[in-house]
Amino acid sequence: MPSIHIRNILPQDNPMLAAIIRNTLAEFGANHPGTVYFDAATDSLYELFQEPKSIYFVAEWNDQIIGGGGIFPTQGLPADTCELVKMYLLPEGRGKGIGQLLIARCIETAKTFGFSKIYLETMPELKQALKVYEKFGFRYLNAPLGNSGHFGCDLWMIRDLIAKA
């Protein structure tokens, strides 16, 4: 049975994760300007995620990096809101529940960091991901929040982390 392991990012993961992100966006025709495809930070994720209240998780399947995802306190977001970011999987990692494991880990970590909402930006081309986000209770917004700089993303979603009374 294949083994799935979720761990924190290491410096040596940068090249593989950048390739996964860019190849996935290209695969779905979502390698537009204004996306992480052209974001210089995509090549230095380990360094980016040294920011306080941020974390990036790497998914390994049979000891191979298969994808990752994280949370980040994106500039311009309300203080109680973080962003679910750079959530990508290789084709062979999809449909196995790995994305769900990553999202669940990100949500739990966001709660421990004291966030009450989690926001994301995405694109209609990433249909599979949209279904997963919806299952996790993300709801669509009419406009972006924060200043991610990703003007190529035209779908925005948010999820409450704390149940409303």
C-alpha cells in the first residue's frame, strides 16, 4: 500500500515544488500572467514560508514529493484571515485524498495560529480543486481580499474556521 507523508518544507524542496506548481498550471492552461506561474517567490518557497504565521506542507507519496500547500498571512488581508496558498499536486497524486489531507492540515494549523478565516484565490480552469474547496466549506466571494498581486486569479473563496453561535 502506498505511503503518504505530510511534512514541513525543507530548503532542498524548492526546485521540485516550483516545477510541480508551474507544470500543473501549464497542464490546465492556467499559466497566465498574474498567477504564481510568474511569481518569483515560487522558486524560493522555503524562504517565503519563514514569515511568522505561515507554513508550507509537502506531500510525499512513496518517498517522492508529489505536491504541497500552505497558509500565508497575505498582505492586506484582515488580521484574522490567512490565505490558503500554492496548493498543487502532480497528476499521480490526484484523486487519492492527498489534497484533502493537505487542506485539512492547513485548516487545523490556521486555527492554531489564531486565524478565524481562511481565504483563497483560484481560477475556473482548476475545476477539480474547486470541487474540493467547496466540500471543505469554502464559499465564493464577489471580489478579492488582500494584496496578493495575483490579478490572474478571478475566483475568490473564504471559509470560517470558527463555528458561528
